Amino acid sequence: MRFTPGEVILHRNVRRGRIAWVRPARVVSDDERGLLVWVARGTTVVNEAYHDGRFLRELPFIEWARGPHRPVVGEWAGPGVLKLMPPDAAHSVWWFRDDTDRFTAWYVNLEEPAVRWSDPGGATGVDMVDQDLDIVVRPDRTWEWKDEDEFTERLAHPGQYWVADEAAVRAEGERVVKLIEAGDFPFDGTWTDFHPDPAWPTPPLVPGWDRPPVIV
């Protein structure tokens, strides 16, 4: 399945068969380099919350895991984000920017390879499992691990955590670090000056956003 530039799809994160978050995104390109999408400021998004409204980072993981949970509709309040999902890769790369639209950092999101889907109702999208450990890369390509404490805390509860292979996650991160340090694509300056088409309206949260995940 290939997506069409300009098409709106649903980028979804899945945790143990539940939808963790949903972000409507505009397709920039879909080719041999991967699926490139744009999440605009002001986009209506959905995030999984604990039953009392707190989010994952606001309480101990073991308490969170026991639930129950509910979806909370909100808004992508920060600057727009460009995201690349390379073909069959266990990571995506995000381009962060500030309020003046200046590129500030790459963000390597370690995750299970994205799985594409199409709903009979018309919605299309990609599902992935965020593996929580990340890498922040500055414009000069110096880098650091992010969220190692959260990753370690959650690994201590294998019965509730959605990451089964710590070594594989770290190995993927180390593989990407080699690209970073070499200045290879996508860390070669590609798309750091990207600007979305001003004619693109902010994508809506289309019906079908809550269809069952294709990843269990």
C-alpha cells in the first residue's frame, strides 16, 4: 500500500492492543526513502489517559498498567513536526522546530516497524508500537539518549510492558547512531528547511480513528 502526497492518514501508537495516541498527518511523500508525514500545529489528536485523566508519565508505570484507561481528545499545541518512517525500520525520525519555524533537532523514535492499514469506512493510516527509548540529535549531530529512566522502569514489569526485547531496541538505536555520526541520510540536512504547503488545511480527526489496531 502506498499513500498519495497530500493525503491525510492516521498515525497511531499501540500499547498491548490498545490505541495509545492518534495523530492525523498529511502525507508529504511516500517512496523508497520511506513515508514522510507532517503533523500540523492545532491538529486534533487523541491520547490514552488513566481513568482519572492523568497521562502515562504522571504516575508510576505499574499503577498505569493496571488501568482502566480512556481516550482524551486534545490538540497538537506545539510547532508542526515532520516525521519519516523508513521502510521496514524499527525507528522513525522526526524534525523538531521552534515557534519561528527554525529547525532545532532530529528526534529518533525507536519503535516497531509501522504497519499500514485501510478501513472500509475510508480512513487509512499506520500503526506502530513506540518502544519509549529515544535519541535526541542536535543540528551539529551531537546526540544523547532520551527517556532511559522510563525505559528501565517499564522493563522491570515484563507482564505489563509492550517492549519484549531490550537488546533489540538498543541495537537499533546504535545502528542509527552510526548514521548520525557519519552525517548520512536523513541526518545530512535533508528537509531541515521544509515548509508545509500553505494551502493545506489542518487535518480533521476522521471517523475510523478508533478502529482496532492491526498490531496486537
